[in-house]
Amino acid sequence: MTSFRFDNSYAGLPARFHEPLQPMPVAQPSLLALNAPLAESLGLDPAELASSHGIAVLAGNTSAPGSQPLAMAYAGHQFGRFVPALGDGRAMLLGEVIDRDGIRRDIQLKGSGRTPFSRTGDGRAALGPVLREYLLSEAFAALGIPTTRALAAVATSDTILRMEGPVRSAVLTRVATSHIRVGTFQYFAVRRDLEGLRTLTDYVIARHDPAAAHSANPACALLNAVIARQAELIARWMLVGFIHGVMNTDNMSIAGETMDFGPCAFLDAYDPGKVFSAVDRMGRYAFGNQPEMAQWNLARFAETLLPLLSDDSELAMAAAQEAIDGFTPKFQSAYAGGLRRKLGLAVERPGDTALAEGLLATMAENQADFTLVFRDLYTAAIDPEHGAVLQWHFTSNPDPFEVWLPVWRARLGDEPTSPRERQAMMRLANPAVIPRNHRVEAALRAASEGDFGPFQTLHRVLAHPFDLSPEDAAFADPPRPDQRVRRTFCGT
């Protein structure tokens, strides 16, 4: 037996919230990756999960005692177009566990077969996207960015048909604080199901924001809490050069975690207009658009809560608008604070935002590598002689950077922190290594050919993003021109 101790609550919500079902068995499941530290934090025994019975549970071939598998119902705006019924089309919630910190966590299988929401899909997941989500979600966890987690990846001998032809299938076991989305609220709002909307709101408040239940307007308190979480999350994305690629409302977590890593990518050269996702043909979710798009999604969330904000429609609209207007200052505060830390500035001073924007502007003009510039700044803040090394990032037009550098050094001189304190702060604000797109794609190509060594090595390196050993130094390098990834794909 596996050591899951399920304590299910979502399954107890009314029947229209979900569809009960069982995973579809797969052929010859084999364990590709198991997240032992995460398993232990969930109160699970990694050895049991790695056993033949445990693998059968992780593959969906055997039910774990106490699980109540279900597909969650939700709707969503996809690239601005509303779809009233989406739901878990290739995923199912096995149930919930209480982790060692007392936090309720969802255990979900992704790629576990058809559900009532699959429409024309097969409900399966290809090996590449499963390994991509495993790599990226665990890299985010190591970076300290709120995210869903990967507990396990199981390969099968089944083949499924995708645009590129037949590919091997796999199943991901995903862990989340919850899988409730903006689109979950939209599902009930579009049906004018006020009772369902109220039930969902009460459930989310009890699970994620219990203090909101004691406020004068619990629904408004929930709205503000979700906005604050998303403002912080998007700022953290921007600070590491992350582009989600599909910021649809069904991919926006109420819990404030990064979820669904389909066509995501990281900036190499800094470019606010950069788009990698092949499905984002109009650039809606370009790197620099992400704050605006998050606010747009949150406005859709606020719309669903209008009947709960006030019986007076004008008062409800005013409360919703005030909350949505609060996103921008919350985001700007989180983003500006993060930029200051990346520059080694612990105390806010007038002109800090202009200083950071000046650097970003000259980075964009010179197509400078986002991660390497800031990591070299971290070194230069400790060793003044390292400033000369920074010059190679700005070969197209070095003049603005040569003006900027002494201004930054003078600003560091105005800091009350010691060099040691500055070093510690900048180190954790400027990762040495990120999931470089070309490294991720190379690992996935090798895995598709049966070689999982590159995946395992990359996973190991990304587990320690702030400390890169000399033997792994090449993982910090930007791609050569022939290695550049120009498009990423969902793989669904």
C-alpha cells in the first residue's frame, strides 16, 4: 500500500462542481522521476511510492485507499475568448492530503485519460510536456517562486498521436495548494448559479483565506487577497525573465501558484516584447504584457464576485474596481523591491526605479542576457574590478552602460548595509542558472530517444540555482546562435 492519507474536501462539494471517474490504465508504467523530499514533506514514504504498487498508483492503474478521483469543472478566457465549459480534460484530482506543515495539498494525475471534459482529446500527456513541467515546476520551487510541484513522472509504453506524430505517453503527479482557478469561478458565474458561486467562495475562503471570513465583506477580502498574491507572483516571474505563454484565466491559480508550464520559456536576451509560445500568435502574453494581462484576468475574477460584493450593483462595481485598481501599485511595489535587491539596494531611495529602468533599457538595446547581466552585477558589487567584465554584455552601444555604471556604484555607496549583507541579498536575487530554453529542449529531445541522462543532470543543476559548481558552469551559458529556441509548444 502507498502511504497517502487522504482527507478530501473538494469531493464533498455539490455534484455540479466535478465529475467522479477513475483513471484509465496505461501499459507498462515505469518510474522516471520521484521527488523524495516533496514526498516526505507530504508525509509519504518515497520507498513505497517507488514500489511496484506505488508506481501503479502514480500511473493511474491502481486506486490508492481513500482517494476519490474526480475531474474539476471550470470555464475560462483563452486568449481573450470565453469558453463556458473547459474542465479537467486530461487530469484528475486523486484527493487531498494534509502535509507536515498542516497545509492541505491536492494530489492530481495529469495525463491519466479521458474525462467528461476531454471533448475530442485523448486525455493523455506526452512524455516531453510531462518532463518539461517536472523540470520547470521544481526549478521554480528552488527559485522560491510559488508554484505547483511535481511529485513523480511515470512513463508508459503507450503511444499517442500528436502533431509531430506518434509519441510516448507519460503521467505526471502534480501537487498544488489547490487547483481552483479564476475559471472555476467563471464556470458558476456564466451559469448564473449564485448558490454554487457562494459555495465556492465560502470553500476557498475557508481553505486559503480564513481571515477573510471575519471581515465586513468576505468576498471583497478574498478578491483583495487573490489580487495581492497574483501581483507578487507576476513580479517574481518578471524578476527572473519568465514568460508563461498561456496566461488564460483557466491557468490562473486562486492560491497564487504558477501552474501549467506548457509553452513557457525564459528570456535569454532581454526583450520586453519577447514571445516564445507558438499559440500566442498576436503576442498577447509577451514578457512585458504579463502584468497587464494578469490584471485583465483578475478583472474577470472580480466580475464573478459582483453578486457577492453587494446587493447594490453600483456599490459592487465600485468595490470591484477599487480592488482591481489596487493591482498595479501592488505589482509595482513588489517588482521595484525585487529590482532593488537585484541591484544590491536594501533601502529605497528616490531615483532607484529610474536607475533600474535605465539598466533594462540599455540591456534591451544591446540584447544583453538578462540572467548573466544581473549575476555579473552581483559579482561586480563585491569586486570593483569585475566591472570591466560587464562591458562585454553591451557591445552594440556601450555608452549608456558606461554612464550608468558609476551612478550605480555611487548609489551602492549610499547603502547602510555591509558588503557581506549586500552579497547575501544579491546572491538570492540573482540566480546563477535558470532553465535555459535550449537546455530544456535538449533534455526533452534526448528523453524522447530514450536517454534520460540530460534530464536528470539538468534537474540536479536547477535544484541549486544560486550556487553553480565549476563543473556545471556551462549550464549558465547563453545559447549559441544555432542553439536558440525561437518557438515553444504546448504539447497537448
